[in-house]
Amino acid sequence: MDQSRRSGVETPLRCGYCPTMITPTTLFEKIWRQHRIVERDDGQTLLWIDRHLCHEGSFHAFDKLARSGRPVRRPDLTFAFADHYVPTRDRSAGARDPEIATMIRLLGENTARHGVRLFGLGDPDQGIVHVVAPELGLTQPGLTLVCGDSHTSTHGAFGALAFGIGASEVSHVLATQSLWQKRPRTLRVTVDGRLGPHVSAKDLILAVIARIGADGAAGHVVEYAGEAIRALPMEARMTVCNMTIEAGGRAGLIAPDDTTFDWLHGRRYAPKGADWDAAVADWRGLVSDTGASFDREVRLDGASIAPTVTWGTSPENAVPVTDRVPDPEAEGDPGRRATLAAAVDYMGLIPGMPITDITVDRVFIGSCTNARIEDLRIAAGVLKGRRATVPTMVVPGSSAVKRQAETEGLDRVFIDAGAEWLESGCSMCAATNGDMVAPGQRCASTTNRNFRGRQGPGARTHLMSPAMAAAAAVTGRITDVRLLGETA
Amino acid sequence: MTPFTTLTAPAIPLRLANVDTDQLLPGRFLRKPRSDGYDNYLFHDIRRGRDGTLRADFPLNDPCYADAPILVADRNFGGGSSREGAVYALVDRGIRAVIAPSFGDIFYSNATKNGLLPIRLPIDIVERIWAIAEADPSAPLTIDLAAQTVRLANAEPVRFEIDAFQRACLLEGRDDIDLTLAHADAISSFETSDRASRRWRAPSA
Ligand code: SF4
């Protein structure tokens, strides 16, 4: 019944009508075909996995592997990072909570047992897995890359097919370096034109999620295209792909180009010498051919996107900062009305109030969405010469980002503004390391999820860009950063 | 894992959309060993009011539904994080099937690897199940995985779609690593030919 086709070598797709013509193919399809080991009649495909990234949360998968007595098939393709549980203040004593300390210790033991390279607590390259792997050049165009973390979609910014998996699948990849997948559908999101001043990748992706919904891309790989996307630097492309999962998407993809190659060149694990040239020649073919067809298409005008924030408890509750909190009573459908009302109630808001009337108790600038050097430069640009009026934490995405920021003097800008400048890790994004927003407190956050209790029990999260979070730090309320110059 | 074949049992109506994995299992419990059991962490925060007491209006706190193994929710159930602990929490509470109009992709896949059957059904059918389960908490639903049907009370069975591979794994309670290792030769030959044709893919430090 199975194993209808095997492939290590690609055969180009030929058009059924005119066999000499090659059928236009999507970027996704090209990567998929290059990694197909076995394809079964029932549509399941065994894919080869080029990179497997782990973090402390992988302990369930290592436990499962240990119970089966299997080894890690390719420890040389597996890399581990301590990020979710690491302390962001005083690291000299490690983590104080014994359960949290155990998570960090288990990652060390499991990786040592299997010969997996660990970027642990004391490593100069420690940091959030989705920030560090690209920095080290582990993420490259055309690869398949998985991690037991939903924001693995981040790595699609390089034109890699990258997606999050659960613990059972992590143990499968550890044991076999492969994964069964059903072919996803494809969605192309084209963003035309140019983004306006102070409008960033975060605003762009929040606008996309608001348009298609938190499950709008379920079952799809999303390729981002168009002038506005091509103009983005790598950090911003990572922000876009990172939040693809918040639209329910399986993976995000952006075709690699000179921006990608320039960014990657010379990084530690990137190809060197003749291999680099061969790689770039190959990578230039990683584009969706003209005329390639997608299962769905969505188009947005980049110039019409405003700084965007969320008011509710799903990333789809995103609105331009100039807008108001919706009134659930205006919603006709009873189910949707109840969902909106519950979100307004949880968030402690008044229906119809202007978004800019929402005061915040604290600001968090961090996470794999928005804590790269570019993000910190933007936040520092807003905070320079100003004071934060509410408690503000700045947590760099990696130890390398932290060093770079300090070289540029950004740390001084944050400290002079009264913000806390901390050690790298996931920190308050998911509150797993103990950095939490207090119950009922409202946080302006550069993270990716405003779910109930995401940043701590009873915490209220408003997602926004680093520029907008910095503006909120200055005024103590949600503020249109474009107007800050006039109001400050 | 426990195979899933058929189940005739009452359902818990959960009229909520976007029940994300942080609500199913808050992040701070992810560090708990599985051997402790995850049932106490299921919906830990949304089951409770601001003062920490269990909310009477949350269906999973209602003693009428204490033994019901089927959960019926609104769209985008299990969206968000890849944490398989969200599935462990449901399984450890005794939930065997979740019905919703749509699911988070990773949650859906995690569920099928732990004997938890996710069933996609259109919202109008979900609404009918809610109404029945609210009117009579002991009213049984019958799920037949081999036939891919759900039958409510005396109505005609409704068909649902599930991938053939995932269905077979659930029906047999089978570990897919064993199945994959049957393809060990194909994996090895892919590995060799790919290494030869795209040398740059190996991480070179
Ligand atoms: S920063 Fe947040 S979203 Fe990113 S990996 Fe860490 S916890 Fe997950």
C-alpha cells in the first residue's frame, strides 16, 4: 500500500498539455520535493529533516526516546538552546526555583548523553532558539527545519520550510531524522507598496491576522510576497514569519534573495568557500515560478497599514491604533457576540473606548518576535532622551544581540530612560521562567500571543511593535508612535 | 497508546472559540513530569474566578459532566503553542474525543499521537450537540472511528473526515516510529544521495 514513489533526485514537473514545458512550481513545492523520502498512496510523505532544534521543553521527547531505548540518529543535525526557563536577572546562581533549575539541568543531561551541541545558560551564544539559530547560520534557504515550538515558523524568513511539532514528533525526529507529513495547502499573501513611517513588520503581520483570522491559514503554508515584503530586512522578515502561526499557518515562507545571502554570509555554520558559491547558485532557484498557482491568495496594500495593536485575547483582535475597542452589542451573531464580550470583560475595557485611552501598567520588549538588534535599535530610537513612566523590561533575544546592543550604546539609552536591561531568554513572553505580569495588570508587549494568562494568571496583554511599546512606556498608555514627537 | 475504535458516551458543551493551548495548560505547568498526571492543570486558570475558586458556570466544573469523555467546542480549538502537555491534560482528565469546527494544526497532530480523537464538524452540527448536551447532560453521542461517523441521540449519523494514516494509527493504537523504521533503507539511501548532491547543507563550523 505504501511507498508508491521514492525520491532523492528531483524530476522537474512537466505540463500535461505540452510535455516540453515545465509546470510553474511554488517555492514550497520545490523544498517539499527535495526532501521527500517516501510518499504513500494515502498522501502521507516521509520528509527528511535537515535541522532539528531543541529547548528545555524537549524533555518529554527525550524521555520517550529513553523509554524506547533508541539513540539520536543524527546528533550532528540537532542543536539545543536554553531559553524558555533561563533567569533574566542575576545568573550567577542559576535558576532559584528548583523545578525551573531542573528543566535547565535536564536539557544539559539529555544533550550530553546523546552528543548534541548545547547552547546552555553560560554559553556566549545562548539565547532564544529562533533568534540564535539564524544568527549562527544554522538556518539556511531550502532546508527543512523543525523544533518542538510553534514559532519555528520564524525560520521561513530564509526560505526554509520550518514548522513547529509536538513532543511525539520531536522524539520521532530524534530517532529517525524524518517526519511524516501530509502535504499542506498553500496561501500567498502579497503586500504591495511601501509601509509608512513608523509602520513595521509587526504591524503588517497583525494586519494580516486581523484580516484572515486566528485560524485563517490553518492547514496552509503561507508564502509572503510583494514589494513591501521584499523591502524588509531579515529581522523584519523573521517577525512576519514568526507570527504566521498566530494565523494558524503551518509555516511561513519568504523567497531568499540578496538580502538573505548578505545576511547569512560569513556566519558560523553557513557554507564556506566553494560550498558557499554552490549554495547561493542553488538558492537563487528557490522562488515561486511566475504563474505558479496557490490554493488561496490574499492581497494587502502596505501603504494603508497603520501602527496596529491588539485589544483582546486573540491575535485576530488587532486594530489600527486610531480605532476603538469594539462594542460586542453591535455584533449580530450570538456566538461571536459572546466571545467578544468575554474578551472585553477579561481585558477590563469599555466597549467603544478609543484604543489610545487604554493605560498600561508595564511594558515588555522582548521575545523571538521582536528582540533582535533591529528591534532594539527602533525601541531605543523612540526612548532616547525620554523617560519610561511605567516599569519597562528590555530582554534581548540572544546574548549576541545583547553584546551588539551594548557596543552600540543602546543599553545606556534604555537604562537612562529608566528601563531594566536584562539577560537574554524567553522571559515574560510565556512566563515560564517566572517573569510574570501580575494578575489584572496590563502589559504593552512586543510578543506574539495575547492569550488569557499567557504572561501570567490574569495578565492582560496588548501586542504591538517595538516602536509602539516604547511609545507606551513613555506615556503610560497606548500611543500612536507617529504622534509622539508632538505630544511628548 | 490506547486504541480508539468506538465510543458511546455523554459530551461536555464548551461554547468557546479560540480555546488556545495556554488556556488548556498554562505555561507554568509545562515543567511538571508527566508521571504526576496533568488532569489537575487542565483549564487551570479559566476554570477559576479571580479569587481562585472554581467557577460554577464553567462546564468542566459541573458535576453533571464529571465523567463525560467527549468535549465539544467552537472553532480554532487548540490553536497556539505546540505543547503536547495540552493533550496530556485532556487525556489525563479522561477526554477521548474533541469535536470542533476547526483545530490548531499542531494540536490536531499531537492529539492523534496520544489516542485522543479530534473531530472536525460544521458549526451547525456542533450547535445541535451543544443544545442536546445542555438539555440532557447524560445524552450519549456515538462515535465510530472506522465508519467515520458521529451519531447524536436518535438522529442519522454524521460523517467526519480524517486522514487515513492518522485514522489507522488511532484504530490500532500504534507508534509511528516503528512504522518509519520499516523504511530505514529508504532513509539511508536518501541521506547518502542528498549528502552527495548538496554538500553545503551539512552544518559546517
Ligand atoms: S520567546 Fe516566547 S514565543 Fe518565542 S520561543 Fe520563547 S516563549 Fe516561545
